[in-house]
Amino acid sequence: MTPLRVRPHLAEILDRTGHVVLTFSVLGNLLPEPEAVAGQIREMLLDTGHQMSIMVGVSGNPFDMLAEAYTAGEDLGRRAEQLVHDAELDAAGQAPITAGAPALLEACRATGRAVTVYAPHSESAVGRFLQHHGLRALVGPALGRGFAMRHPAVRTMAPVLEAIGAHPGGTAVVCATFSAMSATQRAGAHAIGVERIREPRKMLHGGEGSNAVVQSLTHLADAIRARAA
């Protein structure tokens, strides 16, 4: 069998890193109907008489609406959080996982790489999702919305790396969006984009710092094994 040829940028990242952070968007989707959840929070806020800007009022992003609820009061924020959490938890027991994710996690374990998941979702929903797919034992810490809300102004992955005790130069962050790759690069870590999960290849390239783009999680898993061979 011909050995897999790993592109130089990716090979360099894999050779330098022993910790992998997976942004949850590369694994799956715990809010398959985000507009519906955002609408529930909007209706709840309007019923209380809360006034919001036009931009927020028309948003279909439940996380925007969740943040707005907390600005209206701690109690409303908790009520909104429950709405989002319930939707995530319901999806966690049935949401499909991205093709190649199990192979990637197995490759990380086989090559001694520590794995962390970072998600905008509740930690319990992320845990249930991983358990549903039989993968929880292959993942270490799962940082979710509770962590993110304690760092609301974060524009880099630095707090995540600090929380898990990972050195930026020894960490690869697997991303599905250019914004996540940029946040990774600003933290001094290595960004690996996976095309066509959320954005095409041409959207993932660029930024400052170390980065690479792969065709799929399966391709990344194969590259990890090839560099360890």
C-alpha cells in the first residue's frame, strides 16, 4: 500500500502538536432548528414587555437571544437558558455525528493525543451526544456554554487552552469556520480547518499563524496515523 502523502503544512502541525481541541461544529449540530428556539426566547421576552433593538429582534440565532435575555435580567436569562438547554438535550440523543469523527478520535487515542471538545452548547448535552455515539471515553474535558459565558468577550482560544493546561504551540484546534480558525491563530495555536462542514475550503484559508485545511475528518485521521508511523 502506498503511504499517505500528508501536505507539508498539515504535517508540520501534526508533528508539533500532542493536544487536539475539537470545536463542536466539526462533530455535529445540537440545534437543528435554531430559528424556532430563538423564536421561543423572543416570545418569552416580548411577553414580559422587554424591548429590544430591531437587529436583535429579527435574529434567528438562539445564542443572540440568550444573551439578550440575560441583559433583561438574571431570571429571564435562566429561563432562556432552560429553553436552549432542553432543545440541545433533546437533539443530543438523536443528532447524527459527522462522518469520520469516530475514526479521528480513535486515531488521536492510538497516537497518544489528548482531546478536548469546546462547544457553545450545554456541557450535559455535549456529554449526552458523545455518549450516544459511544465516544465519551475517547474525549477528555468537554467545555461548553457555561465556560463560554464566563468569558463573554473572548476573541481567541486562549482561555480554553489555559483551562485545559495546553500549551498553544503544542495544540491543534480543529475548526469548521474561518472565525474559529482566526480565534485559534490569535491564541498562538495551530488551526486545522475541515472543508464543507460549514464553509468551503476557500473560506477557511488565510489569517495569521499556522493553519491547514483538510478534506474531511477521515482524511485528518489518516494523516495523524501516517505521521505517527
